[in-house]
Amino acid sequence: MLKKERYKLIVDYFIKHNPSAETELHYNNPYQLLVAVILSAQCTDKRVNMVTPALFERFPNAKALSETSADIVFDYIKSISYPNNKAKHLVAMGKILHNEFKDVVPADVSQLQRLPGVGRKTANVIASVVYNAPAMAVDTHVFRVSNRLGLTNGKTPLAVEKDLVKHLNKEVIAIAHHWLILHGRYVCIARNPKCSICELKPFCRYYERLQKTNKFSEY
């Protein structure tokens, strides 16, 4: 199957079956999403959503976050992975967001990456979710699923990002990020992917290989 055809079939499937895909992080404004995405690094969205209500109540904006200490923030996020580093990042991020960006979360990916705790993936999430920019955030789910499906052969997150942005229509790049994440979270999981219930297997390079090696019956 040609890559162009594979992309079309997969995109058509998701447009039909998940036309309103969105992040599972809970937030009410760009500031809250930024905090939640920083916290979600190597942590589940479910855990982040358990922590953020109290955190947002105590620190409703960048100004409030900039005026506290990492030790105080730590008490709110101690059940999150790497709470010490994330607490420091959040306070430092709050200071820059308040003092330099006047509490407005920037739309530009390079500007976003100036904020502590914000790498390329996080910046792309904010740009795509908040500003509907054609930015592709590549986390472990996107990396795994896009390679398995045959959308890319990329060996690094940046290579995968470039491949997806190149081959996807600009209008669907932002939502495609969520399609791939959710598919990886609930169907194409890291170990023992649920190929038996996956409706993408007719277009999936990984499943093709399983069939050729007679391993598909295990999934």
C-alpha cells in the first residue's frame, strides 16, 4: 500500500469515527492547559486531572503562581511524577508568563519553549489545542502508533513530527494529534496491542507484518 493511500484511509476512518477528538486533560483556559500539560509529562492525564482542581483554585493565574514557592506548589502536586522538578518549573514558568508575556500564553512554538518546563512537545500541544495551529505534538503514543500504522519510519520524535506534518492536510494536523494519542492509549497500547478489535488493521503495516509471521492470532 502506498503511503499516500494509507494516510487517506486512516484519516477518513478517524474523521468518521472520532470527528471531535480532544485532549483528556481538564482545563478552562490556556493558562490551565499549559500547567496541566507540563504536569502530564511522564504521567497519566487521569492523575493530572485529580491534582489540578486544587492547584488551580490556589493558583488561578500566572501572577499567583509567580508569587509562590516551589515548596508550596510541591504540596499540591506531590502525587505527580517528578514533583520536585515540576514544582520548580511551574513557579519559574509563572514568573516569565506574568512578567514577560503579561499573562498571555503565547501562540508561537518558539516563544512557548522559552517557558520553563515547556519542550517542543508541550509547545506543540498548546499551539494546536489553544490556537488550532497545524502543530503536531509527538509523545510516546503518537510515536508508537504512527510508526506501527506505517505513517512514518521516523526514529526520533522530531522525525515523526516532520513526517506527519508533511503528509497530513493542514486542516487535520491539530486533531490528528488527538486521534493518534487516543488510539494509542486505548487500542494500540505498547504491550499486546488490541489488534483483534482495531478497525485500522486493514491499513496497518504492523498488522500486515503480524500476519506474515503468523503471530496475529496472539492479539
